[in-house]
Amino acid sequence: AQKITQTQPGMFVQEKEAVTLDCTYDTSDPSYGLFWYKQPSSGEMIFLIYQGSYDQQNATEGRYSLNFQKARKSANLVISASQLGDSAMYFCAMRGVDSSYKLIFGSGTRLLVRP
Amino acid sequence: DVKVTQSSRYLVKRTGEKVFLECVQDMDHENMFWYRQDPGLGLRLIYFSYDVKMKEKGDIPEGYSVSREKKERFSLILESASTNQTSMYLCASSLSTGAGGRRQETQYFGPGTRLLVL
């Protein structure tokens, strides 16, 4: 069975500093995709970044980067130069080949950026 | 930019009422999804559709039905609303790109509907 684990229910970071949100996963699929989403208090789920299991390089999107360590089955999100608007819930999710369309979500990490 | 819209941000209904939640996407995506999100339980898939008139049950389909008559529109129906269906409902759509192990299907979400059943 596939599973996503986010062990940090909440985190603080000082504005302009970098922060790492942890995500580990478990799957027997040889090929899979990993996603990070941001959910502000307004409720919408915003796609941030994607990493494919075959991708050789870590994904980056602006201030977001994904620290992908396949052997350790971890896909941590790094946010550089935190901004007040980064305060939100962050979800790690996974799709497996056999799972076809379904995304498995972690329980989320609430990030609070301090001014 | 992908745009997924949902008919209501907030909805209050009474027990036993029939409830329709509408979702529309403007990017010609084949796949559409309905999730519910509850504290402590995370996001759970209710139903999804991979083509017009096609639907598949997700993890928690009981008490719900769906309709997809047009590619851009995916409706979630609560035939007889109950208090345990009070939740945040999120619609998403995706387009399959790549093939096999390199297939990427990023799901893009709507703003969500907070439903309260009294």
C-alpha cells in the first residue's frame, strides 16, 4: 500500500529564512510522482512542485525546491527566503502508476512565518 | 493558467435535502475529481471521472453520486444530505502528459466549497 508521512504538524520560520518541510513515502511501484501543494486559510489547494521518480535532478520552481532522496524515500520541500504569504498548510502527495488517477495525501504541515 | 471553479464557496443545507455541487474547468482536462477534506482525516477521494459519462468510485463514495455530461463540468450530488457530510469539498482536474512511468498528472484544484448540513 502507498503511504505519505509528514511528521511535522506545525513549524515556525523567521521571515527571509529558508525552511524545510519533511515528507517520506512508501510505495512498491517502480515509478511514481510526488507533489507538493499549499493550502492557505482561504481553502484552495495550490500546486507548487512536482518530482518524477525517474527524474535525475531535483525539481525547482522559483523559491521552491524539492530535495528528492530516492533511496531514503524522502521528498522534502525547501522554501527559500520565506515570506509572510507562505504561512499556510503544506501537503505532500504521491501518485503511483498502478494507482492511476488517485493521489495519496499526507496529513500536512502548518507553516507560520514570523515577521 | 488552469482555472477550476466551484459553484459556491459556502453552502448551508438541511438534513434530507438534495445538494448539488458544481465544478467547471476551462483547460480541456480529461480527468476530474471530487475530494472531501476533514480535520484529522486529510483529503479523501469520493469519485473521479476520466471522460465524459465515465466515473469511478474513490475511497468514500457512499452517500454521493456524480454526473459528467460535458467534459468541462463535473457535478457531485448528495441525494439526501446528512450531518456527517458537513465538510470541505474540493474539486480538481488533471491532464495526462507523458507515458508509462514518466506520466505526470498534476491535479489542479478549485477554491473549495464549505458545506454545512444542519
